[in-house]
Amino acid sequence: MNKYTRKDLSELFNIGKEPLRYYENRYLLPNITRNESGYRVHSDYYLYSEKD
């Protein structure tokens, strides 16, 4: 399963990082985990369910 950072999502969906941060802080993007460096990451499952 691939993991995507906020930067990855920003580029993939062509939106700024600030809206993503807002959604993360408001818990509108569920199932966020953190990688070894402490960055928030999103999984493939989440991305596919949101695009459908």
C-alpha cells in the first residue's frame, strides 16, 4: 500500500497544502497516520474511496 504526504496530495489533486491542513485539523480526512519522520500520510484506500 502506498502512502502519500500532504505535498503528494496537493500535487495529485491540484490544490494547495493549506486546505489539506484545514481538512486534516477538522478531522474531515479520516484514517491519517504518521510515518517514521512524523509526517502525516494517507493511504491508497483513502484516495480511491474519495475519488469515486
